Amino acid sequence: MGLTDRWARKMDGREKKIGRGQQMNILAIGAHPDDLEIFAYGFLAAAAARGDNLMLGVATDGAAGGPNPGPELARRRADEAHNGVAALGKPVLLNLPDGQLANAPDAREVITHFIRSAAPDLVITHAPEDYHPDHRALSAFVSDAAGFICPVLFCDTLMGVGFTPDFYVDISPHFTAKQNAIMAHHSQSPARFASASAIMNRFRAAQCNAPDGHYAEAYRMARRFPFADIRDLLPPPPPYRPFYVPGSDALI
Ligand SMILES: [Zn+2]
């Protein structure tokens, strides 16, 4: 079945009623086995809590992510990938070559097939300006695969460098689970990434004037017709808090 046919049938069946209050199919794909946990776990947990269906993907095998690269590390990281997102679902491991995603001969085809066969309502992946070449390559492959058939949401970069968000998602109820998910990646000395997540997610919440103890993840949409405004698809932001109101629940 052609992509257009499949999409038309899917859209006919649900009469194009996605959005707030509607169950969605959300596909999230990270470049390496721990990326979904570090960059998008809170969003995915919030989406699961409201009843969305999650499809999780890991593009590379992670074989280059450590001092002893190779198949044994890839096997270990596959187990960690499953453990990290166990509360959200079973990830699909695409096993493309770690560190070489941009030049892997079949990477574009594999990623395109994964996304289009799932026919998601929303795709989450890395930002095109993120620090790691595999993240940037995946961002481009995913954006091209999703095309105009569904919106793409870019997650924050590592430590937010160069990233200007459109949207913030309140992950406070899921922050502890996110930290535990990151810590499941024992091969990666994960405490450093848990610490980075704590700083980043606290900072993003603080940008919304949320007081200590609140956490947020930041996202930016890929600007492409007809997805000019997709806020109706997202879990809620931190509560609105005006600037300096004495006695209010706010940071400043
Ligand atoms: Zn990564």
C-alpha cells in the first residue's frame, strides 16, 4: 500500500480528530540507547499517563559508546535500552552503526520505513543543531520521512546549547521516574546524565517561573505546512505564573 493510501485510510477511520482529549500514536526515536530517557522521558511519561499510545525507537546499536566498543557493548546497551523505558513500552532497536549514522548506507531507508509503517500522529526526535553527529543525522532522516504527513517535534539539545524552545512540558510528576530511567544505563556512567537532566529540566521549569521542585522539558516544532501550531497535541506546560506576585507559587 502506498503511503498516501495508507494515510488516507487512517485519516478516514478517525475523521481527523486528533488533538486534546484524543488518544494519539506518538513515535519517539533517539539516536543512542539512552537518548529517549535523557531528552524526552518526561514528555513520553506524561503522554502515556493521558492514554496515548507510544512507539519507541533507538536508531543505533550503541556499540561505540564506551571505552570498550564492539558487539559486547552493543548487547549490554540493548538490555539497558529495554530496562530504561520498560515502564513506557518495548523499544524497537534499529541497530544502525553507532557513530556513523549519517553515512550508513541503509540508514535513511530503515528510519523512513520505521516511521511510515507506524503512521504516527506525532514524531519526537533530536534537534538538527544538537551536539552529536548521529543526533543531527537522525533529525534530518526523521524530518524527511515524516514530511508533511505528521508533525515533528524536536527535543532539547544537550544542556540546551543553541536551542530556542517553542513549548514546555511539565514533567514534575515524572521526574523521579526519568532519573531512574537514565540510571538504568549502567554502561554510560549515567550519574552525569542524571545530573545534567536535573539541571536542564529545572532550568526549563524556572524559565516558566516554576519554583524549586518543578521540572520541565523543552521542545520546538519543525515548521512545516500544515503543522503551523501543534500545541493541542502536547501534554500541558507548567502552570502559568505571573512575574512577582507576593505570596504566589512562583520562583520570582
Ligand atoms: Zn545520543
